[in-house]
Amino acid sequence: MSQPSEMENQAHVLFHKFLQGKKCTETLNAFRELCTELQLDHTDFQHLYQKLKGSLNYWKAKALWTKLDKRASHSDYGQGQACSGTKCLVLGAGPCGLRTAIELAFLGAKVILIEKRDTFSRNNVLHLWPFTIHDLKTLGAKKFYGKFCSGCLDHISIRQLQLMLLKVALILGIEIHVNVEFKGLIEPPKNQEKKTGWKAELLPANHPVTEFEFDVLVSAGGSNFIPNGFKKKEMRGKLAIGITANFVNRHSSAEAKVEEISGVASLYNQKFFQQLHNETGIDLENIVYYKDDTHYFVMTAKKQSLLKYGVIRQDQRETNALLNTHNMDKKSLLRYAHQAADFCTNHQLPDLEFALNHRGDPDVAMFDFTCMYRSENAALVRERHGHRLLVALVGDCLVEPFWPLGTGIARGFLAALDAAWLVRGWGMGTAPLELLAERESIYQLLSQTKPENTHKKVTLYSIDPFTRYPNLNLNFFKANQVSNGPGEGLISEDIHRNGKPLNTLGDVEQLLSWCKEQIEGYGNVKVVDLTASWRNGLALCALLHKFRPNLIDFESLKETNVAENNQLAFDIAEREFGIPPIMTGTEMATATSPDKLSMVMYLTQLKDIFKDSSPGKGFNCTYSEVCYFCNQRVYVVERFSAEGKFFHRGCFKCHLCKATLRLGGYAFHSGDGDSVAQWLEHLPCKREDLSSIPRQGEKLGKFPYSTRLCSPSIFRE
């Protein structure tokens, strides 16, 4: 048997050093040292993983390659080609940012991740749901951290989780840059001779990543950083004051014997909490204790006990003032946390000493659980000068976690997989509005997810949301709702509802010119722009009256009745042409001036409907404008075309499960007076049992089942 060469031995040593890295910079340096030794370019995202496999084929590395190869072979990734032309910038090297970046790499995208710090310093311990444990094991977690979820353990420190995911990300060819701060987006220039796309403004300003052009931005920068265009929604409950504390874990035999507390509440163990209060004066609602790199405690304290203990100096009505650092006594907080931890572990942890945070202070914090925030939307699309940008949120900037319930990392990972599914659709060319409508439909489920209401077969989980969420309705929001309803502001700049770009100022000018031409002759209406000229509602009513005079008694309208005029126009447009209003008549009346983008989108829809019609003559409803299934009128904005026929989008459904179909994912059968559209290959609703699906040559009722097969993922293309 041949002996390994000196180079191979050195590479093995460096690979082991990389696997055992305990700090962020140490791990980054070890990986670059390994790549240098193997003469590999660590920025070669397309080939790095395969070259590492070819260079490191000894048993310890092979075990990891087996795990990653199995993961990468999943059909959702399209053999690493699903997003081969997509370039992604990920903000933040927290667990959710890294987890999202890994999925994007599996999809074949070029991924660069930036992090403003160069240390992983968070000692807090995360509770892991069964699916997160399985998910991490499929990424080779135990190869990086041998103690990962051994036995009945179901938690890990944030720092260890970040290190684990960092190593996977590096192996998959993700570029990671630390000490780099994101300051904002740099829009594509108006002069497109060089076809320059979206870039990032960074600190330091001369960092090489400032030259990186990308079409996807994923923000995992935490709850304090949400990109422009997103709105935060407040979720407020009764007053809840949280305290986290980390103590040094010396890993002694005495410490190992102390039992963890996976979660105990005063409601269910009144005797325990009453005894705690009687002996120490500490009054808690609940407490959790986990052992990992540190002894970690998280508890919810009652306000009166904090006041009596001197932790809070003065009672305040406003929560912000109550928990302001100037109203907090740090020494009393340390004493409070120390006594609570000592009592709850039955005084069995010897020499309780506070661990230190990244500032070198005792790692104890008190904060407000009362008010948490979630983003109103999960993604948006921007466009400038012909370059589109998809912006997606994950982690705390999407939904802030409630620490005592241990839902943070589980929902964070679910959102990471959802974001990867979104980017997959983006890379495969799905229309922006359809993509965003689907993402918002999935997002509605996130805050309610828990192990009990997600699919039990965690081994089947993938980026496909159907594998994780039972009873998922991807059409909860429609594409035409994204820009005007729950997704207000999701489409910014100049993408209108049908996904067609209005790339230039000339397009807007043409729209304004068309509006002026149609309204000319209405003496009391003057249109000079696409904002203030439309506020009193007369211009909208005049435009509708020009083409459908039977619907509006224009002479009866008064300029002062702003709300009534607008509401009349909005109601008619919605009822007759299927165009949802951009706001209510009252909202238009209270606004100084309507939003230009909203008006451009709204008027563009009217123009699309009226452009081929003669003023005053109404419409000739031909056979092609009738839904082939329900035989009702199909308006332009809700029309779906297939097989040379028109359908309502809501009528274009599977005959079996009634789910709405997409182009490329159906078979059309016509005969015996009946017509039906159905999926070529579909998993019956829950996608868990293939046994009931007819195969080649079988009959589906009286409709023959197509022999052509296609991937279920095509349904959403």
C-alpha cells in the first residue's frame, strides 16, 4: 500500500486544523491556508468543492463529502444549475445568513457574504427543533462539532452554530468577507454603455466587493437593519422582561451532573417559583437552563421583583423608559441573575462565574419581550435602467424571535429555505409579481409554525415549501395584489403588475401623453402630471366616461367631492375591468398627492384595456374574451392564455385537487363535451403518497392521463 506524499500529509493536517477552528478569523485563515497548499482558488465558486474532493480523499474528508454530495443531489437544485446565472450578496454571518448562503450555493449561484465583525461572540444557546437537528446533520454537523446533539441534547450555542455553518459555506465556494459594513445600495447608472448593474456601498469604501454586481440581495443583518422599502409591524403583548445570563463552563464532572431545565413556568410549578421568591425575593414567570460552551440561563422576570431588588431604579409607564440603561442598576442585575441561576440548579454549580461578552463585560442582559417586530413583507423587487434586483429578508430582520419559546432558529431556518426557493424561482425566470405573491403566501405561515403543525417527515424537508408546510396555499395572494394590497411597495420603481418593465422615462411620458389625449375636451379637467392632477377624481372619471359613458353621469360630478369621485372611479374599474383600487376614495382625499408609482401602475392597466377600443362604443366581447371553462367574461388583467384559449386564472385548475396550474405543468384534454386541465405529475395534495397516481396507460376517470412526466417544480415556473 503506497504511503501518502508529504503534500498530502500537510493537506490533511491543514484540513483537520480547519475542521477544528474555534474562532471566525482562525477558521477563515485555516481555509485559505489549505487552499494555498492545494493550489486552489478559494473564490472559484463553480469548481472549488469538486477540486477539494479530488485533493482530499482520505477517510475523514470522505465522510463529509458523502454528506454534502447527498444534499447537493436533491432535485430542487437542478444539479447545481437552477441559479447558475444568479449573483447574490448576503448581509450578515449569523446562522440565518450563513444558512441561506449555503442553499444559494447548492442552487449554483455565485454568493458573496459580508459581515461587519470578525468574531463570533454570542454565547446564548439555541433550542433546536427536530427538523433543524436533521438539517444540520445532513450538512455534516458532527464532522465539525462532534458533540452536536449527542444523546438527548437539542441545543447549541450561537457561536458554535455559526462556526459550523461558516465551514460548510467555505467548502461550497462562498466568498466570506469580515470587517465589511454594508451602507446602502448603489443604483445602476442612467448611462448603460457598460451595462453596469446593482452594487453595494461598503465600508471600507475601497473594498473589492464594491465592484461586485449582483441581482439578489439577502439581508440577514438583524432586527436593527432592514433595507429601504420594507415596513416593520409591531407585535405587542403584556409586559415581559427577559434576562439572559451566561456562566463559565469548566466542563467538570460536578457540572456535568447538574440537570438542565428545558423550560419551566410558574403556571405549572407554582411551588418551585414560590420557594424561589420566598428565599431570594426573585419572582419569575419562567426559566430555561442549557449547558453548552457556557451555562446559559434565560428567564422572564416580574417587574415588581426587579423594582424591589433594585435592578430597576424607578417605575415608568413607558417600557422604553423603564428598561433604559440609565434606569437600570448593573450590579443588582448581576446579583439577581446569579441568585436565580444558583437556586434553580439547587446550588450544585460550583464557583458560578459570569462568562464575558465581546466587550469583556459579564455576559448578562435585560431586554423587553413585550414588543417584537416583524417585517410586513418578506421580499421586494427594484428596477433601475433595465436592471432588476430581488431583495429578500431572513432572520431577525424578518421576524424577531421570542426567546423563551425557542422558536427563533427554527423559524429562521424555515425562512432561509423559503428565501432559497424564492431565489430559485428568480433564477429560473418566474415573473416578479408571481414570485412575490407566492413568497408572501408562504410568509403568512411563518409566525404560526411549530413542530406540531409542520410535516412530521423531517427527512423529506427541502427548499420546496410543500415538503415542510401542510395545507399550504401558494395562491393566498394573487399577483395583482402584490403591489396594491398586502404587498404595498413590494414592486418599486417601474415594474407594473403584469411583470412588464417600464424601463425608461419615455414610457411614463407616453402614458401621460395618452391620458392627456383621452381627457382633452373635458373642460373642468386638466392633466399635467401623473400625481396631483388625479387627486380630485375627475380625471379618472373622465377617462372611464370617455370609453364607457353609460357607466358615469359625468356632468353630475363636483370637483369638491374628492372622496366620492375617486371611490366611484375605483368601484367601476374594479367591477367592470377587474382592476383593484390603489387606495380608497377617502384615502385619496386625505393625501396631499397620490403616489406617482401607484398611479403609473393603475393608469397603465386602464390604458392596456382601452388602447384598442373606440371611445364611447364600449367593447365587443368576442369568444376569445370568454373563459373557456366558466363561459364568463375574462378581463385583460385577469386573463390567462393556454391552448389558444382564454381562462380566468382562478378557473385554470387541476381537475383532481383543484389547485391553480401554471404553464408547463398541465395536460389539456378535450372530449365528450368536457374539458379539463390537470397536472402531468402531481402528488395528491400532501405530496406524501405516490401510490394513487395513475401511471402510463391507466385512465383518470374518463380522462386519459398523459404519459409525459415533468418535475413538480415546474408548476410554479
